[in-house]
Amino acid sequence: MSTDPMAEIRASFFIECEELMESLQDALVILDEDGGDSETINVVFRAVHSIKGGAGAFGFDDLVAFAHRFETVLDQLRAGKLELTSDATKLFIQGADLLHDHIRAAQSDSAPPAGAEDVLKALEALMGDAAPEEDEAVDFTPATLGFSLDLPGLDDEPQLPVELPVWRIGFRPRAELYASGNEAVLILRALAALGETRVDCHVPDDLALSADTAEQPQLGWTVRLEGEMTEADIREVFDFVTDVCDLAITQDQPAAGEPVPFDHPVAEAAMTEPPAIENASPLRLDSGSIVAAANEDVPAVAAGAAPPDPATRNRAARPESEPAAATVRVDLERVDRLVNLVGELVINQAMLAQSVTEAGMGENPSVMNGLEEFMMLTRDIQDGVMMIRAQPVKPLFQRMARIIREASAAVGKEVRLRTEGEATEVDKTVIERLADPLTHMIRNSVDHGIETPDVRQAAGKAAEGVITLSASHRAGRVLIEVADDGAGINRPRVREIAVSKGLIPADAQLTDAEIDNLLFLPGFSTARQISALSGRGVGMDVVKSAITVLGGRVTISSAAGVGTKFSISLPLTLAVLDGMVVRVADETLVVPLSSIVETATLSPGDVRRIGRSTEVLHIRGDFVPLFDLGVQLGFRRAPASADESIVILTTQEDGSRAALIVDQIMEQRQVVIKGLNRNYGPIPGVAAATILGDGQVALILDPSDLTHPTAPEGEDEIALAG
Amino acid sequence: MSLNILAVDDSRTMRDMVRLALAAAGMTVTTADDGVHGLEVLEGMEPDAIISDINMPRLDGFGFIRAVREIDRMRATPILVLTTESAPELRARARDAGATGWIVKPFDPHKLVKTIQMVTG
């Protein structure tokens, strides 16, 4: 890929932020539940710290500033200077939420979230007297480096004035200098790069050069340095070693050859033989010779290390290896292309199987065995490719934790989220589209399901309510459940509302399950007053339709005083669909199984006519609008004879039902979804298309759209197919 | 000869940035996720210099540097600490552990390269 590497790293930074937020939130949950240990606190600290570090590199100043102040408080916690009370934990959780908001703001280049200052103030108040006296904000200046090597004379041609300042630098390494991997020769060379140097080496009189070791260094140097540089420039050369050498920097000339008195206080205290350097005889070197001396061997020998073994060097050559790379990042587009191709492969395999049979080779065992194996491999590949798009639901669940915190605070309830099966993997798109309905369900549970603390306690329950969010794989589908331990559905009240809103007749006989399902009817709201949370004009009907669009089903169960549970069953992927293959007017169509309630054969008397052209199906005491699928799609003008016809009873997104007359039910099978929108635009009543085993193209129906009042009917039909 | 650098940091972003900066200067970068991982990688390589973060899981930068200095063949290998903190106390601790020098994050890629060139000679 030829994209800008910085843009890639930036994108990767935000992915990493999400991962860090995940571990941060995990750790905070542990802190909240059982206090955690020091490593838990470290995880929290490190996450914030790493986010700050990366953010600084990209100049996300608001994010850096927030993370820095948050980190400062966490650092106090880590140092044991701050007590981990439950209030403190709550503030940390709030801080984490705001940190997440800041990350999102940085990512979308939008304004930082409001309210950050209040939370930071509250966090900082936790520190009380333990607060670091010095203003840390100043300490963490996003200065790019702690030192600089961009020295005049290094890059620029020095403009030599007549009178250049002359510096004299006394430098004698101590053992720690070599022990820390620094090298005196390199420092002398860096000085030589600053300007004209003349180096005098001080050798103690009683020293044999062979006795000068990295463990007991005795050599020292006086460097006469001439050029346009400041003392700061020179000190920068010694930045890494000021604490591990004796150093003296003076301007102008003491008597030539006279050693410079050391000015470093620590150095003086540490000098075991202070007179040694005075006794030393100067040994002169010029900058040329010192540079020449600094060849490859010298650092190693001077540092007391063996020269690098060529064999080890070779083993070192593992270029660009990312040793523990457990994941690769791939463009979603590429994965989708693969998913699409595998879909083609599945279709192709089915067509091949059919051709083989038609060619009369169905009896040939080797052909059939090969075909069988091909089919199994194709299915395996399909499953494998689908798994690439699968992601754990954990991040989604973590978002819900925040929704609960905010929702419960808004209505003065105490609610805790418990999660199960966070590692369950679901198609990425399904996860993305599940966020909104799940958010609404969670808000609904907090608002209507969980009681206020006093009511709970009066009922003998813990003041704190629990909402359990769980995910699991069941029978090739994903089951997601939202369960609360609240009061359960108040069925008399629900019934009352449904009657008052005209949703059901006053004398309707409804089972408990039927009453519960009234919640999914459009416009239904049990809130006695519009609450800040769920009373936003969005009802459970919207939740249900969002889940239906994903090929899912949602059911509800409730027990008075024990709680309510919503169960969402979803397909593992959006690329294939369980469908019922039907024939209508010589056309083959696929009806999504998720929308089918039941199938039946019509008997005389089941159909009643209302008005001129509207027919309804009388089924178990209910009247359901009846449509002839062939007419509805324009395949034929007149409906087939209703008697003895086969009907498919479908549910619609709004919970209402419709019956569709078809000629024949062929089979139930999984089909690969092929979008039509790109080529044909949206077609009323048609969701997509698929290719069946015999190569035939079949439309996949969208029953709710099909029976919508705007669908063509009666005389206005248009011929769609010849 | 191109320099072999080991960069140890638990942040992928930081590893990527260091890699980008150094690769642009013709250096070869190997990375490790934390101190323990860094020591494992060092069993199979002898870098010309090591860049290490401080705050890392399992084994932090101080512990990592101390352990590297215990390895005979790496007693003199330059080790630069890459850290967001610039507190003198932190430098002192890094020095005690055996660090050669330090670079404050966020770093200027150009200067990181120059620093490595300086400490490796």
C-alpha cells in the first residue's frame, strides 16, 4: 500500500486506543468489584499513559492534557498515596468515559467533550494534600526532545569570526559512564563535531595504560574547543553523562596545558583520588587523531566488552520481524471481496453438482465422492471466511456499561451490569447495527425494569439492580439476552394502555406472552410520564424492526417481581440467509425464514372478503390480510384460486401479520445473498437476490415491504416479468 | 552497515513510530512488546542499540535494562529510554538501571536518529 505511513500509524493509534480503553474498562470493573491488586491499578495507569504518549506524537493537545491530568491522579493511586474508595472508583470510571470521548473527538477532529473539567477537578480533589506540589502540566511540555543534537557547526558551515570563544572542558569518566553503555570516545567525537578541538589526555603518573579499564577508569581529558557555540551546546553533548563523569566547562584560557578544575559537586565528592589528575602528564592529541582513534574497536575495548561475535551478529539479522504478532490488520473491503467470492464458489459448487447429475454421472462413485468432498471443503472455506468478519461482542458490551451508568444516574437508580460470553463472536456489521437497539433496550431496562432502591428494598431485594447482558452461540445463531432483576412486566398496566390506545379491543382475551408482545407495537409506551431516558419517541417497535432487518428475532419473557428478559436471536452472518424457496406463477422466490410464522393450506371458508378487493384470512380467531404473491409482484393478473392454496403467514417489522398465497413450497435452505441495489436501486418488496443450485436467479423477498399499502395492488399492477 | 535496533514498547503506536523513524534512516528495527518479550528477542540478536519504554506490563523498562546489563555481551550496548516523563528522579532511576540516555516522548524522528547515531558511534 502506498498510503502515507503517518496516516497509517495514526489509524493504528486509534485502534490501539480502543484496545487500551477495553483493558482500562476491564481493570476498572475489577477495581469496582473487588478492589483489584496493584497490577490492576498498573493496567489502568499504563492504558492512560500509553494513550497520552501516542496522542502527544500526533499533537492531540486536548487529549494529551486530559490524559495527563487523569494520569497524575492515577499515579498517586499507584504510589499508594490515594485511597481507593468506591467514590474514587466511580470517578475513575467517569474519567475513563471522558477519556474515551476525548479519543473520539481527536479522531473526528471535533471539539473535546464538555464536562471534562468538572470530572478532572473532582479527580484532582481526591489527591488532597498528596497532590504533587509542582505543576505537572508544565512538566509535561510536549517538547519534542529532552536534548538537541542540532548544533551549530554540525550542519552549518561555521562562520568563523576573528575572535571565537575558546572553551576548555575537563572531562573524566567514572565507571558508571561505561557501565551505562556510554562511551567517552564518542563524547569527545561529538565535541570535535562542534568546532576545532585539541585534546590533552591526562594519564596519572603511576598508571600503565593497560590498567585503565571500564571498571576503574583513570584517564581524563582536557578539551580545548574553539568555535561558535554556547555553554548549553557543550552541555548537551554531556546530557546523558553529567552524573557519571567529572566535568568542568570554562571559557577563555587558563594557562595552556593546565588541567581544568572540576565544577561538578557530585563529581568532586566521588573522586577517589582527587590529586591524580593534577599529577597527570598531559598527552596531547588533536581532534584529527581522536576521531581516528574512535574506530569500531575502541568503544568495545574501552568499555571492557568483547568485540561483537560475527555469529551473534548474523543471528541478530531478523529484519522487521514482529516476533509475537498474533494478529494482522486487513482492510474490510478485502475481506468482503473474499466473502463475495466464496459466495460465488458455493453457488458454483451447487451448479456443478446439478450438472453432474444431469449428465448422468450421478452413479459414478469417484465423481460423486469428489463432488462431495468439494462441497464439504467449500462449506469449510465459507465458514472460515465468515469467521474473518466475526468479532467478539466485548467492546459492544462495554459500551453498554457506560449506558447503564449514565441512565441509572439520570433516574436515581442503582444498577450494575453483569456480562457473560463477551468473547462470543458475531459478524462485524451485525455488531455495529446492534449497538442502537441494544442501547435502547438497556435504557428501557433501567428506566422501566429496575425499581428504585427503596422499592427494591421494600421487596426484600438488594438496593442495587442487576442487568445481565449475555451472548452465546446456539444452533448456528447468536443469542443475545438482556435480563434485569426488576419488577417484571406489569401486565394489567400494559393491557390497560393497549386498550386505551386502541391497540386491542377492551374484551380481548390475551395470554401473558401476547400481553408482553404488546410492548413491541408501534407507539406503545408504558412510561407514565415522558422520562429523560426512554421516552424519546422511540419504542420497542423500533428495536424489533432493527433486529428484524438483521435477520434476527426478539422475544420477551417476564416474571412478576423477578425480572424481564429480552432474547435476541441473530444469524451469524449477513452474507447468507435461511430462506424458504417457493414457486409462484412459474417463478422461484425465497422468503426469509425469520419472517415466517407458519405455513398452512387454505380450506373453504378460511377467506373472507372485505370491501371490493380486500381479502382476509381467518386463522384461529384472528383476521390476517391475505395477498396473492403472484399478483403482488405482478407475475399474474388474477389471483390463483384461494381454495386449497398454500399460504405463508409472515410477521412484519411492526408486529402485524400478513398471509401470502404461493403455488408451491420447494425447500428450506441457506442462500447466499446478492445485493441488487447497486444495479437496480431499491425494488419494492425485494430485499436481494440469490443464485440457486440449478443456476436460476431467485429474488429474496422483503415481506413487510411487499404487503405495505404502497405495494402495487389490484388494477394498478405492472408486469415485472414476462 | 545498517544498524540493528531493538525497540521495546507496549504501545503499538510507539513501536510503529520508532520503526518508521529509524527505517527511514536505513536502520533495521526489531520490536518487542514488553521487557520479558524484549529479553526473549535478545536471545537471538545483538542489537547495536536498544530503545526501551519505561511503563510496560510484565517487566518494566528499569527491570529490562537491568537484566540486559546482566548479559555479558550487552554490557556496553547503548540503551536509550523513551519516556513521556522527564523528571530528574526518573532519569536517575534509569541511569541506576544502566540506561545510556533518554529521549522524551513525543520525539522528533530526526533527532531520535541522530541520538542513536551518536551513542552507537
